[in-house]
Amino acid sequence: MPDVAEPLLSVQHLKKYFPIHRGVFGRVAAHVKAVDDISFTINKGETFGLVGESGCGKTTAGRAILRLLEPDAGTIQFDGIDLLSLGKEQLRRKRRDMQIIFQDPYASLNPRMTIRTIVSEPFAIHHIARGSERNDRVADLLKTVGLDSSVMNRYPHEFSGGQRQRIGIARALALKPKLIVADEPVSALDVSIQAQIINLLADLQQQFGLTYLFISHAIPVIEHISTRIGVMYLGKLVEVGTSQQICTAPKHPYTQALLSAVPIPDPAARKERVVLRGDVPTPIDPPAGCRFHTRCPIAVDRCKIDEPPLRQIEDGRDAACHLV
Amino acid sequence: MTDERSECKPDAKRKRDSAQPQETLQPSRDVLEVKNLKTYFFTDEGIVKAVDDVSFRVPKGKTLGLVGESGCGKSITAMSITRLISPPGRIVGGEVLLNGRNLISLSEREMRQVRGAQISMIFQEPMTALNPVLTVGFQIAEAVSAHERVSKREAWARAVEAMKAVSIPDAEKRAKDYPHQLSGGMRQRIMIAMALVCHPALVIADEPTTALDVTIQAQILELLDSLRAQYQLSLILISHDLGVIAEVAETVAVMYAGKIVEIGAAMDVFHNPKHPYTQGLLRSVPRLGTSVEKRDRLYAIEGTVPNLLHLPGGCSFAPRCYKRTAECTLAEIPLERVAELHEVRCIHA
């Protein structure tokens, strides 16, 4: 990691709403507020972990940042450029620097393409390297992710989940990106394979100076790999801090509950936990005031009316709660 | 509501006892004993020994955790106990004793009376396990009418009561809901209510919380554990998640490539694992709250799970094992006792 923190990605007030159409004329009846005004920065060479439960908007945030989904509001500064101001062609060129690794290694590789075609597709799209040079590059990439270059002529179905995820990673690395958005990259893998892929991602970060936006619901995984962590609930960031701040001394009541719900692989560690009542409310009509107040164990009257902003509560840590 | 339930429970029990007098003759406190169970799949490419000589016991009111990675045979073990194996799979050997009665020798008709009434299952995906066009109350009531002579009204009342027992708020109203109207956590509660409504002796929960968020998972695990204590249920909990297993199981069995490689009290298996596979699994999961020393790499077991069609001779784990020697691959490795109630399938343990 560089000594001086230098931001690579700065996201300000990002919003992404999905319209819900109803009736014969498909009028817009409501919006799913998937990402509702989130801001954070990621420094060069660091891993920012975005954690939250299903439906909290973490995946939508990742995609909106890459403009795989068009954001509705906000700004995204990437490597000194305002991403949202780019035209189609400029964006396509800029995408070389930002890649994504998907969760499902079964759905993200085209079953009719050979591994050679899959991994060399980025070269084809961006007209880089041809013929034997392209072939050599693919072989190098496969070696980098721990696969033998002899696999090039095989098809995805011949590989296990872990190997497929390695292929997906090789494809993401092809254009030497600066930022990789990793969306639940190990969630579909077995425990023993998860560790292999997490180590590989850490090695590649060292080797190529990569910056990661790592999205996951698995808190121990996020803690292990991230430098800083952002916790999302119902489209909002509720707490942001260093990995250690968040995981050893969480301040927001939701972060506390989330951490306390994580089962520990040690029967002696069975503990009294903060079990949250109820379910996550719908993001179509989120609760007024603090979105977490309906499940919060310490909520007071003010939480039902006033929405707490994300504010700095100590060095390097922000939280959105009136009571911390 | 608890009063009503404790009144009705011994009643249902008496009915079952009178149907099977042999139950009371059994001196063993084990509700379930699985002995040398073998389930093979006879495929075109060859024989897959999905469950190969698996033995364990589940005492009354206790929880056995069955842990392993995908394809290790943990779900097939559960399906063999309930005899839900379909061709090309077949149970080729062993015994499954439920309160002393061997389920393997029962006819399909007799078995149907066992399923749902004496053994019930909770599956991973509550959305696919529920019928989308029937109300949840109807589906729970159906389970009652399938096994007991009760009126429709009574079956419905039992369904609502079971929904209350799994802490579904507003149970009378919710019983008229369809599955899509409920959240994932609520649907899993419905599945649990359905599993418990006939007061089974044994409940098999196959990855019951894998599809749920961690805060909901915590609710469901807590619920399962309190119901087990309240009704003296015997529970088999199947999971790939060591944390979930550690949370609720008294006894833990670790499976690899169709075999149990280590079995023992949860404390022993988690604190003093003897099999290199168990050790590797425990070391490869990142632990919460260890960020200070976390810059180390994770321990990773090399290689991948073997193809069950082409298992190596001797110990199936040998190719990935850091302790392997030439002897490991010579012959079948037996499960051997290393301490009181702690058995390990490794010659180097």
C-alpha cells in the first residue's frame, strides 16, 4: 500500500432507484430505493469492503459505480475523471481500468466458449494483441491465477467452481485494471476453496497494485480482506471505518447486531447475542427517520422522525446514528 | 399457548406408543442409530459411493451436526434415513434404527407413515419446498390430516398453534397467507412449524439457514435450539458452515467423500481436531475479530474434492493431506477411537 493515501475512487451522494410499473399503461407507481445517497472513497491499493444483508443495495452500488447500471444521481470520480460525464465511447475505453468479478462462476462464463476465447475476449473488445501474442498473454494470465495453460481449449463445464472463479479472475485481470469490483466472489464456493481464492486475490493485489471494492454478506471474509469497511442497511451506509474499528468495536447498533449474529466456529464461544426482531422493511417504502429504527434495540422517539446523517464520530470512522 | 401444547403433546405421543409397542421395550436412549449405512449410485460411468459405511447415533433431545463440503454425502445420508433415494441411487447396506425399528426393511407404505410423523425434514430453500398456490395454514394442516384422524377444523387449529410455537406473530391471520406473501425467514418458520406439527421424534434440518441473512439465521438457529430443548427433540443439523454447527450441535460428524472422517463431542472436534481434513477446514475459515494478526494468509487445503467416480485407493483425503505417507494409500483406513467418544479415520492421528 502506498504511504500517502491517494483516492482512486470517490463516490458522492450516489442514488439508484428502480421504477415499479403498474396498471395497463405501465405508469410508475413507486420506486425501489436500492441505493439512496451513499458516499465513500477508496484509496489506491486498498480494499474497501461493502457489507450488508440481501437487498441492502450493495450489489446495485457496485454496478452503478461501473455504470453497468446508470445512476440516478450523484458523482463518481475515478482516477481523476468524472465517470458520469463520459460518453458511450469514452466510457468503453475507460472500462479497461475497471473490471468486475461475479458471484456465480457457473453463470458468468459462456458455456459455448473455450477458456481461450473467454479470457481473450477483453483483448478482442479493445483491439489489443493478436494471434500468437494474444495467445501468450492468455497463457500468462492463466498461470497468474494458478491454472495450467493447457486448459485453454477446454470448456467451462469441465472445471470445478473454484477453477471457474480463477478463470473469471484471469478475465478481469486481462486489461491490467486499476479497480476490480468483486461481487461476492467466494460466496458460491466450498470452505476449503474459499481460502484458496481469497489468498489468490490478496496475492494479485500485492503483485499488480490493485484496488478492490469487495462486496459480500460474509462478515469474517470482509474483515479478513478489507482495509476499510462500509456497512449498508436499506440503501444507506450506516457505518464506515477501518476493518479493525468495525469488527472489534462496532458503534452503530445495526453493525453491532450484524456482528453478533455471525456464528463463531467454536462451541465454547456460544454467546448471548443481540437478536434483531423482525425482518428488513421493504426498500419501496422505507421507514421514516432512521431506516433502522423499526428493529433497533435502542431507538428513541427522535429516530422515528429525524434521519441521522453519516457523520464522523472519531478518527477514520463515520456512523449514521443519533445515539453514538 | 404453551399450556395447550403441553396438553396435546403427551396425547399424540400415547397414540404413537400404542401403535408401536416395541418402542417402549428398547433400553437404548438413542432415538436414531445409523449402522454401516451405504448408499450407492449406479451411473453409466460407474458406481458412486455417495454414502459409504456411515454410522452414528442421535440420543433423545440431542443435536448431531453433520458437516462437510458439497458432494461429501451429508444430504444423501439424510435422504437415506428418510428413504427418499431414487434410482440410480440405492441403499445397498446397513441399518437405520428409529427407536429400535429398522426403517430400511419397511415397505414404502409403512415408510410413508414414518415420514412427517416420526421423522421430518426441513430443507434449505423454503420457497421451493412450499406449494405457491396453497395457503401456508392449509399446508401445515395437511401434514396433520395425513397422519392423524382429525377434523379439518382441528387440523387448522393445530396448524395455527404450531405457527405460534415458532413465534410467528399474528398466526391466525398469517395462516391464510400464501408463501409469496411471507419473507424468507417467515417461510423457514413455516417449514419448521410443518416439521413439528406431528411431534416427530427426529427432525433433520438440511442447511436450514443457508438461504437466509445472518440476522435471520441467528433467529432461526435460536428457535430450533429452543424447540429442541422444549420438546426433547432429536435433531440432525446438516451444514457446510462450521459456525452454524458449533452453535447448536453437541456431537459433530465431519464427512469427506462419502465417509465420516471424524466424529466426537463438539468441544473435542473443534478444540482438538485430529483428522488433517478437520484441522484444515477449521484453519481455513477467517475468524471474526482477528483483524490485528489478519495480514497473514489464510490456511488453504491444496487441491479440490475428488471425483467420487475415481476415488484414490486407501484414504480419500490423502492426495490433499499434509501428513500423507505411502501407507495412507495402501488399504482402507478404519475409523479408530482416539478418546472417549472421539473417533478418527486417520493412521497419523
